[in-house]
Amino acid sequence: MYGSLDISVSGMIVQRTRLEAAAANIANKDSYLDGSGRVNPYRARKVMVAPGDPSARTGIGKSLGVHVQEIYIDQNAVKLKAEPGNPYAYTDGPNRGYLPVPDIDPVTENINAMEAERAYQANVAAAEATKSMMAQALRLLA
């Protein structure tokens, strides 16, 4: 029965990570400068989820739940935006007057955030049901 609680907790951790990545993508959708003030557009973060729990101590535990396999930074998520008056726009070459900006769709990121939030809530409900079943089992034993 503890395994089912671990599954729900692992799901909550993964969904929290997905929500954090979506929030970071939305917050940085217009960021084209890095911390040094150079043109280096923010790249979207994508959370890769895999089955199982590699940190579990038992073989059965390793097969239960999910975990964040990787937070992938999409290096190709950049588009050019025409901004000839921007001092950071390219000044020469074929991209003259264009500024590299993050290619992040806020609608898609909001949908990802809502999906992660609902999955998190479903895992909370499953954990509460497991907790209730464990309490009932203990009452039967007493």
C-alpha cells in the first residue's frame, strides 16, 4: 500500500516540475538578453518524464511511479522578429534589422501549465484515497 502512495508522490513531483518549466517559459517569452547583457534569447525548457524511480532501494520500487528524466533546453526555439529600431537587432547581413527572440507560444505554455496542475490535483486525490484506505485498514486491525 505504501507503493501506491509513492506513485502519487512521484507524480506530484513531476507535475510540479512541469508547472515550473511552463511558468519559466511564460515569464521569459520576451527575454532576448542574457545576464551579461548580450543578445542570447531564452530557450524554452521541456520536461522529459520517464517511468520508474531510479532512486528507489528495491527492485519493485524502481518500477513504480515516474521521475523527471531530463529538463531539455530546446536550442532551436528561436525566431527572428523584425525590429529595425532596436539597438540589439542585427546590423548587417541577410538578417539586418531582425532581432532573435524566444519562440515560445504563451497559449501552448498555459495549456501545459493547466494540464500539469490538473494532473497534480489527480495525484493529490489518489494520495488522499490511499491514505484513507490505510487508515481504514488500521482500524480493522485494531
